Amino acid sequence: MARNLWIGLPGRMREISQAATSFERGADLAVSQFTSLGGQVTTLAPRRAPRRMKLTFDRLTEDDAVHLDRLARRIDGPGPIAVIDPVARNLLDPLQAEGRTSNGTAALPWYSAGGGTGALRLSPDTGSLPGTYVWQPDTTTSQLSWHNRPRTGFPVAPGMTVRFTLPKSWRVGPCATRLHWRDAAGTYLSSASVSGHTVSATVPAGAALVTPSGVAGEVGTYALEGAVLTIDDSHLPSAPVNLLPSEQAAGKGPLTQWSATGLTLATDAEGYAVASLAANTAGSLTWVYADKKGHPLPAAGSGLVGLVLTSAVRTRAQSCSFSFFDAAGVALDTSETWSSPTAPAKATHVSVKVTFAAATTAFTSRIGTTKLQHLDASVSQLPGDGCPAMAVTAYTDSPARPLPYRNMSIDLTEVTSANG
């Protein structure tokens, strides 16, 4: 990764090409310590430690020096200032990237919109860390967006390359990923969107902020851990693998790759498998792997599993179930869900079945391109570095030789708002 410091008000950010001669990056811990008469030590610490930065430059160019001077003296407005430091990679807040919040509410890190509202709830998993949230979309078009308080988006500048990857639990399903571009006032301009778990796009002219968003594509419960937002960074988060062999994944080849009940299977002139269901008849379709109980899971062991179907088959399907087996073929667990279940730790194979309810109209369609996806959930993602709004709290400006070069020092502190 190669990126310089970007600093300024949204819409007027500037890249400082010269590296700081001194770069201190830490947090204001504000820990108080008390020692009792008996020698026992008690410490008190706030729930959140705001970020602090101190930058020192030697012989800055005149244009860069004037930019920092205007920021420090609040000539262009009180702020807060947007800062993207060279060390930061995942610009999501550290807790936000883990699907957590420290303030007891999910309203600050995320918000729902789109074709449905959905619900943000505390994780029902008893092993989750405090403040861990899950999202439960109420329609397949519900959209979840990532906040960057106090603004409506994360700071960007035209020409930057922004990449956003959805949380791990979304990547095995039929998700969509979006980047919503906004001007400095937060007014929506346009969007970049893909059908998949990662979108990468160049910031268009006029954009000063970006709001990353995602659509899970299925109704269910989704963990929020593992989202990654980067700027001008080559990092690619882990992607799922399709467990289906190539012909089966394409919906072609021998019909023995599927097991049907109630459905009739046939091969069309182009070699594709076609499933037909008579009117007023229920049925089911199972993807078969040789003589095994299911498709083999990667050697990494347990992980997340999901199914992606063509729109024609998915529209007609009623339910989906995943059955997990150990190496001896013993059944371990079955999950009836369209969202991604987690494979049991000892699972070596998974079988997927889709059921179809009886309807008054007959149904005929190619099985088509299908993905039975697996993602190793143990693979770590880029931790959140954060991209907090900041205020200038100290500033020095010294002439350098030869003029007009300047020596400057600037201190920054994370804020939620700035006045004055």
C-alpha cells in the first residue's frame, strides 16, 4: 500500500506528498489511577479512547503549508477536519469492523434503508463479545449502510480508488455491494454497484463523501463482522469458494448430479439440465456429489456455507436446507435457512436441498448456474483503523531556509463536532 496523508474539509481535502519527519499516532486513554492506603490500585477509564495525532514537517512547500495553516486557523470553517493517515487501511471504526458498538446502540455505526427496513439486534450467540450486533433484513432488497459519524459518509477525493467488502457472513449468498457518492454537504450524487460481495470504483468528480452499503439478498440473520473499506489499497479480502464441480455449477452434464422428488429432470438441446414441476405438485431438488453424503468441505474445516440460485429457480423455491456430515457419513446438523449457516466443527461434507411448494401453475426452468459457497470464517480480515473526524488542537509554523519553505507542527484530536 502506498498512500500519503490526506487532510482537509470534505470537498477540499489535500494530499500532503511530503512524509512527516515525526508522526505520532495514538489514543487519549484518560486513565485515572488511585492507590488505597492498603496499596490496592484502582483504575478508571472511559469507555472510548479518542484518537490523537501529532505531525511534524520539515521544509513543506508553500501550497501545502498554506493549506495546513488555513485548517489550523479555521479560515474555511470550524471543521471537524477529515484525515486519512498513511497507516490506516480499513477505514471502518475498529468496533464497527467487528460488528460491535461500545455505546449500547446500533444507530451510530449502521442504518437500514432500501426496499425494507430490517432490524439491528444484539447477537443471540452466547459466545459473542459485548455489544455484538446482527442484521435481520425483512426483504431481499433491504439495504444496510455503514455510518461515519458525524458526517453522512467517509471522506474521499476524486480519483481515489475505493473498495468495500461486505461482512463474512454475507459473502456466501446472493449479496450486492454499493458505494453511494455524496457531495460535501452529504447530498446524494450517484452510486457504484455490483452483484457480489466486493465493489471497487473510482471516486467521481464532485464527490467528497462515500457511504458503503450492502444488500444481503436473502431474508435471515447476518453477522456484521469482517467488513472492509479501503482507499487506494491493493488488499483483497478473502472470497468464498464454490463447492460444486464445474459442470454441476453450470447446470450441465449428467442428470445424476441431481436427485429430484416430484420434479422431472431432462436435458435440453444445449446440454443443460431442465427441471419441470407439474401443477398442484410439490417437489424437491438435491445437489449430489458422487456417492458421498454431500459435497466435501475444504480442509480448513468449519466455515460459512450458502447457496446462490438463478432468479427463475429461486423465485419458485420455497425453502432451503443444509445437512452436515462427518467423515464417517454420520449426520451432525441440519439448518433450514436461506441465509448462511455455520458448519459444525467436525463437518467434512454438506448436502443442500431446495423444496418447491405445490402451485396452480406448472413450472419448467433450467437449473442454471448455481453456487454452493464456502468461506473459511477463521481467516482474519483487516482490522478497523478508523477514519475519525478531527480538530486541530495545537499548531506551530516556522520559516525555513530557503523561503518560502516552512517547518510546521500540527496536533489533531478525534471529535464528534467542532465549533468556533
